[in-house]
Amino acid sequence: MAEVEDQEEDTEEEPKLKYERLTNGVTEVLQKDAASCMTVHDKFLALGTHFGKVYLLDIQGNVTQKFEISLVKINQISLDESGDHVGICSEDGKVQVFGLYTREGFHENFDCPIKVVALHPQFSKSNNKQFVTGGNKLLLYERNWLNRWKTSVLHEGEGNITNVKWRANLIAWANNLGVKIYDIGSKQRITNVLRDNTSLRPDMYPCSLCWKNNTTLIIGWGSSVKICVVKERDPTEIRDLPSRYVEIVSAFETEFFISGLAPLADQLVTLYYVKENSEHMEEEFRTRPRLDIIQPLAEGCEEISSDALTVRNFQENQCRDYRLEHSEGESLFYIISPKDIVVAKERDQDDHIDWLLEKKKYEEALMAAEISFKNIKRHDVQKIGMAYINHLVERGDYDAAARKCQKVLGKNMDLWENEVYRFKTIGQLKAISQYLPRGDLRLRPAIYEMILHEFLKTDYEGFATLIREWPGELYNNMAIVQAVNEHLKKDPTNSMLLTTLAELYTYDQRYDRALEIYLKLRHKDVYQLIHKHNLFSSIKDKIVLLMDFDKEKAVDMLLDNEDKISMDKVVEELKDRPELLHVYLHKLFKRDHHKGQKYHERQISLYAEFDRPNLLPFLRESMHCPLEKALEICQQRHFVEETVFLLSRMGNCRRALQMIMEELADVDKAIEFAKEQDDRELWEDLISYSIDKPPFITGLLNNIGTHVDPILLIHRIKEGMEIPNLRDSLVKILQDYNLQILLREGCKKILVADSLSLLQRMHRTQKRGVRVDEENICESCHTPILPSDTAQAFGVVVFHCRHKFHKECLPSPGNVPGIQYCNICSAKRRGPGSGILEMKK
């Protein structure tokens, strides 16, 4: 087949159909003859000509069979669904129905032109040997059981029959007045759809008929389209009416004259005959036919696509010279004209991609190719992708082009190297660097080194980024180290180059060199490097440097790795830097109060010098701190709170209280201290000191109530002394007293209620029976508690403690008559248990 030019409107919308000219044998046939009709089967095509010949063609247009039917035009060809039988009628009145693979057939000559013929769709079946012909009337032929053909007239009297289509049990035909539908099953004509535009000659603008399915008929006549649906009538409404009726579900007018119709899913494919007025002359002239896809609506239609077709000799063709046939199985549409046959088909994914490439929509084309990758060869996807990359490079969008390389080039290392050298040629190595393969598939080391050298010349920051991101195995590490050292000779203090050099040394496992650079730069990754590569032996003499850089991280690292760097080694290294030594020992103490006990005496001075807020907590928590030394230091520095704590801890509470009252003058703290010590003499000292200080008296009155009788303090207050808030303090004392009384009464009630509840529970427990059987033994004589002969008299005593005795085995009762105690429990001093059960018989 050859491609056919189709012209779309000036739009970016993608066409829905593609076109090819049917060639091969058809080309030769149409050079000598002209097509008059054609019918389509899924297996082959049947073409009729103006010289009375019928050709059977394959899908490619090659002639497989030829029939000499007549000397004049073939009007119509009909095939059954199996493709085994064909019906042919011609302008000279000949009708032939025969099997393509059998000898059976029907041949008849009529005295008028026969315009149409249609076989029953199931004609190959013996009970469906039926066909219709149409000239000036519509005749139905049926073969009876005697193998003879019976003829009946279905319709006449309304002019020539111009078209007929048979689907299932329904026959639709058109004459000069309209379209009729006949039900072959019920032998009833069920509708008559009148022609709209009666001004058009029916022979010049013939009716187009097409069945969409077994019940939907599409009618195109002139510029009018109607879609009719055959429906079953309600049985209650039938009476004398046909069992079926037709409903027109859509009707609309088109811009041009209709030469053919075909269904495409829920849309319509329409072949238009187009006439336009000349700008210079009043006469009309014929233009190329159009093939449109339209969406039928209830009262109109929507155009989906429109293509003008360049068919041969279109300037000479009339509306009646075009036909549209379709193959339902493959959605193929055949546009038949006297000198040309064009095949239209739906565009597939390959066509979609080609259109996108033509419009330079490379991104969409690549995405479409990847989606349909199973049906498209990998090199085709790469071909599309390479076209896209070339387009981006030409446009100057180098970053986007490089980014697409990652997706398009995939695992093709040769293509990758070609693209790298192309980017080098245009001076855009930086653009492609971040997208190079760096996993299991990789390029030659020289490629990566070339890019690194390019960055090292122009962009230190980009060079450092690549070194961080690229695995060290991609390139010759020593060659890059040498190049970096050459640059450092010119700029020895460049921190970025030094950092990158340290990373290169790390890749090369030269960790000592990397550590020196990191420490020199005070780089944050120094700790990570030490941990990751276990470089603790290399930092024993660099502890001060590490702590100067980041005290917290350094101390945490040292404490976490005491097995590698001992505590004594750290203290020795920090002895000349007491502020750093304090940080280390403080964190050590927080982790374990006992591990650094030999340094606690030194820590007193360190806390006093660098961290007084933590001195008192340290003194409270340390069990190894020499108190005399601590007291001496605190007194020298006039640390009152720390001195008070040490005095109290050493037992000199009266001196500690005196310091609180005299040096701190804080009555609340003095009261709190007295409460902690809970010493009556301290309270006396506190009262004696406060008795001539009204603010202190107020504080005592507010807080002393629960520890000392307030009356003792009140009696010692001098008459006439003004005491701030005295009334409020006395009220609070009374309220506290009342609260104590209420609490005591409440506790008493709870105690009584609990005692009663427990007594009742004990009483219920002691009232329960106790099981005594043959397995129990006497706790005194250790023989079975029950005699073997229970008919004899016996006595058993069971105590609340569950010990059991023969009555005669118990000693005599004690001093209290009637009360017997368990000997075992009394001996163990578990408390007396009185007998709870005495069994006699």
C-alpha cells in the first residue's frame, strides 16, 4: 500500500486516522477500468467495475480471482458472513448468486437494471437460503424444500430501489421516497423513514445505509443523518401493529453531502462530497472529498476530526461515485472512487509517536514509547530519545539534554562515551557530569578523570561535590590526589581543596593524612572519621585540639571509648588546660559518681573556678569528696550555701544555721534547714535569734506550726513589738490547727471503719467449715486423724491455723478455761490460735 496525503485544518490536534492507497493488482485494474462498487469481508475484498467484472482481492490489493459477469456496470456485490457465497447484480439486469467454493448458484436475467442485491447473513446455512434484489421493486427469493426458488414482492410502486442492507432478521432498503425496514422473522414491514431533502435527485445523491449492530440503523441522505433504533413493542400495545417499532434517537444536518457512513465505537465515520463556489466564477467546482469522525448527539453532532483526501480524479467525481465500506473486525475504512481506493485505519501507538516527533514534542514521544515498550524495540526508543537530546542541545538546553541521557542511553556504554565527548566538544562537561553511570555499569576511568580535571580547573566547589558523590572506584585516586596537590602549591590555604584532599586520602585508606587535614581545618567530619576507621591511637596526643574544636563531641567520644584512651591519659593531656579538664571530669561524674573518685578532690577547685552552679550538686552527690578540703575552699571563696551544706554534713548544724541567719538573712531557708535537721535545739536557736526581728517572727509564725508549739514563740514576743501581717499569721496558725484536728478525726473514722470491716471478714472466715478426711494426720502422734473404724467414738480438734490433733493428744488447757491453743503455732511464736472445731463421735 502507498501512503495518501491528507490535509488537516491548521491545528496542533493529532489526526485520528491514517491513510494508505490500495495498490498492487488494484492499480492495474483501475488503470484500464473503473470501480463501481466494493464490499469488504474480514478475509478478502470484492471489487466490481464499470466493465462488468468482479475481482476478489486480498487485503493488500492483490487479485486472487476474477469473474466476467457482464459487459456493463456492476451495481452491487453482497457477501454472507462466512464469505463463502457472493451475490452480484449489474446494470443490464443480471443477478448471480453462487458459492465461491461450491457449484450451487442462481442466475437470472431481468428486463430492467437491478440496482441492489443482498444475501441473508447466514446464507451458507441450508435453512437461510434467502436473498433480495431491487430494481423497480424489491423481491425476496427463498429456496424451498424442493430446491426451487420461490419469489415474493416485498415492496413496489415508489420508484427504483437504490440501496439495501441486511442484518440478522432485518432488511433495510431505500427508494425515491424514503427508507423502509422489513422483519423477515415476523414478515412485517415495521417502519418508513421519509426522505428529508426532496429537492436533491436520488440518483445523484443516493441514500447511504449502515447497520451499527443488529438493531441500530444509520441513514445518510443528502446532508441529513438519522440514527434509528429498532425496539420491541409492549405486548399490550400490539393489537394490529407490528411487534417492533423504530425510534429515531439522533437526527442532524451536516455541512456537506454524504457519500457514505460507518460506525466507529460510539462515533461515526462520514465520507463527504464537497462542492465549493469559485471566488472568480459563479459556478461551483468539486474539491477533494472529506472523511470526518463525528460524535452524534441528540439534536446535533460534534466534529472530532476532519481530513481532506487527495484521491485520483476527484475533480471529475460526483457524490454517487464515492462509497464508504468498512471492516468491522479491524476498524478499516475503504473509500472507493472510480479510479482510486483509499484505506483509512485508526492510528496506533507508533503513529502517535511519529506525530509527536514530527511536532517536536520529544518529551511526550519518549514517554509514549516507554509506556508501550513491550511493543517497541529498545533501539527505537533510543532513536526517539536521541532525537530529543539533539533537539535540546541545538536549543542550548544542555542540562535538560544531559538529564535525558540518563533515561535514553540506559546501559549502552558506547553511546554514553560518545555523548560525553560531544558535551566536551561544546564545552558542557559540567552539565553531563551529575548524570553519568556510577553503579554496576560504569564508563572507563579516563572518562571520569577527564571530567574531574575539567572541574578542578574551573570550579573547586563542583569538583568537591563530585568527589563526595562519586565512588572512589570510578577513577584513579592517586592521579586525582596528585592533581589536587599541584593546585594546593598555588593556593595552600584553600579550605575546600584541603577538605577534598582529605576525602581522597580517606578513599585511599590513608586515614592519618586525612585526620591531620581535618584537625587543621577543624572540620566537623573529624569525629566521624575517627569512629568509622578506629583512629583512637592517632589522637592520643591531639586531645586538646579535639576539645578546642568541639568540647561536647570530644568528651562524649573519649568517655565512650575509655577502653581505647584511658581516663588517666586524658587527664594527663588536659592538665595544663583546667577549663577543658573540668568539662571532661564533670561529664565523667555525671555518667558514674564513682569511676573518677580519685579526681574528686581536684574537682572541688575546678567547680569553684569554672562552674560554681554545679559545685553544690557535686558536693551533695559525691561520696568521695574530702569535706575538710571542700570546706576550706568554700570558706576562702565565701560560698555561703556550699559552706552551710558542708557544716551540716560535718555535724556542725548550729554554725550552719547561724550562717544562714547572719550572712544570708533568709528566714525561709533557715526554717527549711531546721525542718530538714528536725532538731529541737536548732528550733530554739532559731527562735532566740528571731525574737527581736519582726520579719523573722512573721516567717516563723507562718511555718512553725507543724514542728513546734506556736504558743512557745508567741509567749516570748515582747509586748508592743510591731510584727508585719501578725493577724494573718495568727489566722493561719488557727487554720492549721483546725486542719490537724479534722485530719485526726477523719483518720480515726477511717481506722474504725477499716477495723470493723477486717473484723467482719475474719469472723466470716473463721465460721467456714474445714474438710477432714483420711489423708490428714494428727500433728502430735502423726497417725491418721480419723480412725479406721468410724463406728467407734473419737474426738478431733482443728485450729484456725489448720493444724489438726486427736483430742487425747492435746495437753490440758492453759490458765483460761475453755480456750485451747495450738502447740505448734505457740512454739513458733506465731501467736495463739484457739480451737475452731471439735469433732466427737
